Amino acid sequence: MMEFLRMGGEAAYVWSAYGITLAVVLFNVWWARWTHQNALERARAFSSESRAPRKPTVRQVE
Amino acid sequence: MSAFGAIARRDVQVAMRRLSEAANPLLFFVIVTTLFPLALSPNADELREVGVGVLWVSTLLSSLLAMEGLFRADADDGSLEQLMLSPVPISVTVLAKIAAHWLMTILPLIALVPVLALSYSMPLAALPIMVGALVLATPTLSVLIALGAALTVSLRRGGTIVGLLVLPLTAPLLIFGTRATDFGLHDEPAAGPLYLLAAFAAFALALGPLAIGAALRVGVE
Amino acid sequence: MRLPRWFHLLGSPPFVYGLAGRLVPWLGAIAVILLVVGAYWGLAVAPPDRVQGEVYRIIFLHPQVAYVSMMAYVVMAVSAGIGFIWRIKLAHAVAVTAAPIGATFTACALATGAIWGRPTWGTYWQWTDPRIMFETLLLFLFLSYLALRAAFEDRDKADRVSAILAVVGVVNVPIIHYSVIWWNSLHQGPSFMKLDKPSIAPEMLTPFLIMIAAFTVCFYWLLLNGLRGQIVERERDTRWVKQLVEGREA
């Protein structure tokens, strides 16, 4: 196990490369999820504001 | 052909009337190339080494400065729409404007390069290759600048972003242009990179106007 | 000529939203499995290299990520071009989704390449290596696409203008691929994407290929996942989206 982690002395190179790649993939997963949630929330807000009762634009004549 | 000549001549005349504006890129060029020896080192040998790169980069940056005159002025007063509505194909219009821009902005820069190269202690023998490489590389540069200007023509403050769009695309020109100049400096055959620059120019001049025309159509609609 | 029904359906945002939603879990599962299997095979099972020792194991990451970055650009350029020519908004949505994925993968390719270069070539970065330069240009192209879009307030105009930039830039992709054949560089010639037998040892070929499949599936997983958010964003004021979000509230 320790031999595996040491990677023949070049652990820094191998693990940083694999780590960066993993980080990039995870970031993209998170980004897709975040933008989706964000878009849904904004759509919800947009939809409820258009459902809200609007004041009449014409004033009632007394 | 006459439409090409007419449009090019008109752009040249407009630029002639605003010569002070045309002088700005030239002054910028001179100032920037003067700043480098002050910042780096006045040692003649070191200057000769960096001179090639400095002159090329400064030419690139200075050419960007005059791109407003390409399309924006015409877009603002409506003459661009008129040109696009005319029976002249957009590619011809675009090529004529690029030709006028090259003549009025870039050619003066190229003319200044030998003078400034001397201030960088570059040997006289290397100058023809440098100027030749610039003459071959700048048509592509003009096409790229025109593309950047066309893509941003409808933006109010498109100036800053054009640099971001255009400069990375000019990297191959820079690489091969400086390589050709370096070969010339060290008396080696520079034919390879020069041919490549010529090929880029042919490619850009043939296909560039199509993309530029499409961008203008989107920008003006 | 009557076009098949699925052709029209692919232009319908609610249909694609639903389809993507159903495909995403499967693609995700396949991608994760392939990535884990490939990484384990490459790290633990494959033997060390005669020349490079252990550090060669980056060969199971770097070429694959670089390949996906180029594929991402082609996907972006083709869909932006389709959107421009045929005015299909969904195509532009695909292009916009592909851009950040492509940009991050390109950056990852450059980073893993630099890390691999230090012990093998002796340097993190080599300005005269054409493949490094043109891959960097690819990164700038992705960023320029996004920056250009951001400068426009009207989304339609942003779509169409940035589409031109995307299509013009696609010429960089074959240049990256052929650069190692055209010029002498630190990068070796292609050992895989050429017409005769691959010049890589068979014990290393299998994880290499697994990782190619893994990252490709991963890309399409991320693309479809991100596409859903982009579709909702663009279709905010349509009835189907309103029903979708109200249904979620219930």
C-alpha cells in the first residue's frame, strides 16, 4: 500500500495529476447542478411574480 | 473591381481627413518600443536579442488601436447598412475596407519598423527579411482585427474585448514572423516561415471576409 | 422530403429536457464506473514503464482529457453553427453548455501535461512546443466565446455573434492534432490515432482505451446535465417551464 502511494518516489506528480483531473470533473458536476437549481429557482420566482394579482391600469371613475 | 476601388478610395479619403487619429497608433508604437530598452537594459547585444520580439508585439498591439475606424464609424452613421444593402457583395466591401485600413494604419507602422530596429542595434542586413515577414503577416492580422471589430460592432464599448478575441488568434503569426526575422538576423534561410505566413494570408483573405460579412450582418440587424 | 419525427423532437426544448433528464443518471453511472475501473487499472494493475517508471501513469489522464477538450470544442462549434444557420435555439444552448466544460478540460490537459513534462522532458512548459501552444489557444478560444457572449445583453445576438467566433476557431482543432506530425516538438508522434497498429504495450493499451471511453461518456454526461439548466434558463417564460416549477412546489 505504501509502495502504491509512493509511486516510486514520483508521488507528487502522479497524485497531483490525478487529483487535478478529479477536481475538474467534480467541479463540472457541481456547476451543472448549481446552474440547474439556479435556473429552476429563477423560473419559480418569475412564474409566481407573473401570477401575482396586478393592479388595474385604468383608474375607476368615481 | 471598380466597387472595390471606390470603397477603398473612400475609406482612404476619410482617414486622410482625420490624420491626427491615424497618427495615434504610430505614436503608441514609438512610445512602446522606446519604453522597453528603458525597462530592460540598454546593452546593445541584449537589445538585439529582444528587439525582434518587442517590435513584433508592439506592431500587433498598435494595429489594434486603429480598428475603430474600420466599421464602427460607418455603423454609427448608417452608411454600413447602405453598403450592405447595395448590390456589391459584402465580401468585396469587407476586403476593400481591410485594404484601406492596411494602407493607412499598418503600412505606416511597417515603414517605421526599420528606423526603430536600428535603435535596437539590429544589423541593416536583417531589415529586409523583417519587413518582408511583416508585409506577409499583416494581411492576416488585418483580417483578424476586422473580424474582432465586426463581431463587436454593435457593442457600445467593444474596444476592450476585441483585444481578448484577436490577440490569441495572432499567436501563430507572431511565432512564425519572429522565427523568420530571427533566421534573417542570424543569416539562415527564412523561406519556411515566410511561406507559411503567405499561406496564412491567402487563407485569411479568402475565407475571412465570409465570416466578417456574417458578423456584420448580425451586428447591424 | 419528410423528416423523421425524432428530428423535429430534437428541436423541442421540453422533449430534450425530459430526454436529458432520463439519460443523465445512466450516463453518470457508466462514466463513474469506467473512470473508477480505468483509474484503478492504470494506477494499480498496469506495470511500471521501462523508461518513465511510475510517472508514465499520467498517460491514462492527459491524452484523454486533451482529446475530450478538442471534442468539446467541435461539439461547441458544430452546434453553434447549426444554431446560426438554421436558427435553432436549442443548438445554441448546447454550445453554451459545452464551453465551460471544454475550458476546464483544456486547462486540465495543460496542467496534467505540465506535471508530466517536468519529470520526463525536464520542464513544466515549453513555449516552442506547437501542441502546447495551440492547446493554450484552444483555452483562449473557449474563454473568448464566453466573454463575447457576456458582452451582449440580447441573448439572440450573443448566440449568433459568438457562433461565428466558435466556427472560425474550429480550424485550431485539426492544427492541434497534426502539429506533432508537421513540426518537430517535445510531443511524440501519435501512438494511437493513426492508421496502423498502436505503438503502445497491450497491458497499457487497455486502461488507456478504458479511460478514453470513460472521459468521453463523462463529457456527454456533463453536457446533458448542464443542458437542462440552460434550457430552463432560456425557456423561463414558457408554459411548460411554469408547470414544471409549479409541479415541483406541489
